[in-house]
Amino acid sequence: MSDNADTFGRTISILAEVPDALARAVEALSQGQIIAFPTDTVYGLGAHAFQPEAVARLYDVKGRPAHVPIPLLLPEARAMETVCVDIPPLAWQVAERFWPGGLTLVLRRAPIVPDIVTAGGATVAVRVPDHPLARELCRRLGAPLAATSANRHGQPPSITVGEVMAGLAGHIALVLDGGACPGGLSSTLLDLTASPPVVLRPGPITVEQLRTVVLLVV
């Protein structure tokens, strides 16, 4: 075990600045395990998005209903081309304006995205988070993260490692300790498969901000 790492049940907590912390997190993800990590809002719970068994484990750990899709975190905007098809020009314009940040886009899914991620639907929700560690995890993994908040379904989101451990210790492989997250609203959810686009969930990116780029139905 590395210095600055602690064990809670079967779960390792390791400071994000420890030299091998990201490597260990990526190794766990590659092996189909579930990890927690800081984001620009709350701690996230993530799995390798292209491993259906890992995503199934994420649903189980979270207690998330199987009919509720899981969004994907991307390292950068161009990664949309990996997981989405028929990407409209507007998606690139919106991404350039608001990513990284608190905006999730709903687009047509590519065949590489497992059915379990989208609950069998034809669309996938994608976001580039405004947190360098979360983006670097995706880069090093070479795949998106299927990610949701690091708490049991129906419980409050976790903004500290202590809160993550209180609900999930023993059920996940590793927690990257990046200190307290700022909290805040869940990302704004914008459906770009509709014409005109539709805001499905309000959030930190306001309708007024979106209207500088997008003609909306709200």
C-alpha cells in the first residue's frame, strides 16, 4: 500500500496527489472495479464505460434502478465522436462555449456504448467535467467513465471522502481523496436530439446562457 493510503473494509482511500494514485485508480477501473473520485460538484462513482459487467456493478453498488441511464464523463469534447453518432454542428458550438463545465448533452449513442449504460435507449448523456483529475482519469483509462454521484440511490450526494466511506466503504475498490468538493447543482441537461433542443433539467448553466448559443424549447 502507498503512503497516505488507508483501508476501510475492502476500500482503499488514497490522496490524489500521491504519485501512483491515478495509476492505481486506472488499474482498478480497467479490472472492472468501481472507484470514487472528486468532480467539479460532488464525489463521483465511476466504472469503465465499455465494460458492461463493470457498469452492472456500478448499478448494484449505487442501488440505481435499471431503467435510469448513466451519463458518461469525457476527457475532452472531441471524445464525443467515440460514443456519439450524428453529432450536430450545434453540439460542437455548445461544447466550445460551456465545456469543461456543468452542462450535459444528450446525443445519439454510438454502437460501442453498451445497452446497460443507456438503459437500452438510443441516446447517451455526455459531459466534460470541470475538474482536471476526473478528465485525467478518462485520458489514462482511454475510455469514458460511466459516472454517477458517490452515494446510495436516494441519499444525499457526498462532498467529502468521509461521506463517501460512510455509505460505500467495503463496496468499492478505491477512493481518490481530492479534499472536499464544492457541491452545487447537478449539471444542466440539454437534449440535442430534439428540434429545437430541450432543457430536460435546469442546472448551473442557465437557460439565458444557453440561449446565447441555442434556440430552445424549455
